Amino acid sequence: MDSNNKSIQWLDSLRTLAMLGVIVIHVSTPTVKMIYGKNMEYWWIGNVLDSAVRFAVPLFLMLSGATLLGKDYKLGDYYRKRFSRVLVPFLFWLAVYWVYRWMVLLPKVQPHGVQAVVQWGVNLFLKEGVSKHFWYIYMILFIYIFVPFLGRGLRRLSGKVIGFILLGWVILAVASKSLHLNLYSWSGDYGSKAFAYFLHSGYLVLGYYLGRFTVVSGRIRVLAAVVFVLSVLVSAGLTCLFSREGHGLDLSMYGYLNLNTIVQAVAIFLWVKDTGIKNKQVAGVQRTISNYSYGIYLAHVLILGVFFNNGIFWTMAHPLISLPLVTLMTLVASFVVIYILRKIPLGKYISG
């Protein structure tokens, strides 16, 4: 998720799209969950928007694969740089979210006293990792441990062999669809969590493969755009169909290991790969979002929480207006917070 010092524009484009996609997911999913069966016009807006950005988390993983797996590392330097860039800011924000979650509790349930607060904090961690969006950080920290060895192994293989490995990964991911994979809590079932991390690591291999072995022609780019649009229609349509048949909201098509999501992530990667932006202002904004993407990811859920507590939510207007507006406000506010943090002494080490 953290961007490289040497900016490559199409990588910045993908990282920006991934960051925007994550925010859109967290803004639009409440719409999908809250009004199914009540206001289907609004529900469809949220459903289509949510279906259009399922690539977001897979794309972050693919970018890590495309930028990290092709290099050879001195292990000491690698772990020091990678974990100082990812772990240190995460620990800071982990503490921030702990404090924030305590502050927004109702007075009657808010714990007081060192022992009570510590017990509450431990329970919050065990239940949902403090904040549910941190599941990705726990996972990527785990995956980063193995990146030097995974990259070393992949670089010895031909593109054809890696293609077969990816085919096996897709089959395994689809076959595991019915399994309950533990991603959020730390209260046990660690085998399930490790297996989920393993399955998600396939996206790194996919990013490495597409980055190294694919040449995108104009024809392939058009095809990728068409496939992306079809993936959105498939996700939105089947979400509605499965929900009707199951007599309740079914969000299985939104899964990151769903075949349709894998196809969507490949399509957006190929659509954008090797493209450039001629407008300097647009390119500059995109490069800035890319550079701040990790910090924005860490901060944006807290910003959404503050907005919600002050009535800034998708319900404040028609979702065609409220969803893009809240997304933009969240992006800008998160950026401002990280920008200010980076300006204070030592802030660059904790901001993300």
C-alpha cells in the first residue's frame, strides 16, 4: 500500500483508484445493508457503486506484488524499511482508534479505571482487531515476512509456470468460497486466519505476473474495460438475485476471493497498466493521493465515524449526491489529517 519513492504514473493511478475504492466501499456498504427491501431505488445505487469497487483491496495486494516481488533484498534492510514504514504508523493509529472507540462509548458503558479500560481494550482487540479495517494491515504485515522468499522463488520460474500456479490459486479460492475464514477477530481460529492470508497472498503473485509478463495493446485495453463493466453488472445483478432467492441480503458476490472479483481486479489492472496522464495538475493530485494512500487508509474510518456522529452520512441526501460527496469529503479530510501530521516533528514516522 505504501508507495515507492520512484513514482511510476500507472502505478500511482492504480494506487489512487484502490484508495478511492476502499473509501467508496465503506461509504456505500451501509446503504446496501440498511435499505434492502425498503427503498430498492436507493439500494440499487449503493449496490452498483459497491460492485464497481470490489477490486480495491485486491489491487493493493497486486501492487505490492508488482513492486516488491521482482527485487532481491538484503533481509535486514528489507525488514527494517518495510516494517518501519508499515508497522510504526499502524501502532500509532491503533492507539488512536483505541482512544476514539473509548470516547464514543455511551457514558453508562464507558469503562473507567486502569484495569477496566485495559480489559475493555483487550476485548475490543480480540473481537474486531480494534477497528475492522485493520484486518488488511494485520494480513499485509504477515505476508511481508515472506515476500523476499516468495519473490526469489517466482523469479526462477517462467511465466507459463506462474500462470499454472495462478490457475491453481483461482480454483482453490473458488473452492474455498463456502468456508468461514476468520479475518477480523483474534479470539481463536488462527488456522482459518492463516489460510485466509495464504489465499489473499495469491494476489501478490497475480500482480507480479501481470506487471512482468503482460504487454497491454490498445485492443487488450478495450477488452479489459469491457470485462470490468461486465464484472460490475454481474456482481450487482447476482447480489440482487441471490438476495431474492435467499429471502435476505446476500453479499457473497462482494467477497475478495470471489471469481468475479478476481476478474474485475485483473481487468482494472490491465486497463490502466502503462497508461499516462498528460494533464500536470491531475497527475500531481493523483501522485499526492498515491503518496498519502497508506495514511489515508489508516485514518479514513475514524473520519467516517466523526462524520456519522455529526450527521454527515449517506442519508443526508439522495445517494447519487450523498455517496460521492461523503467519499470526497472523507478523502480530503483524511489527506488533511495526514498532511498536518507529516508537518510536525517526527510526524512522518507515525502518519503513514
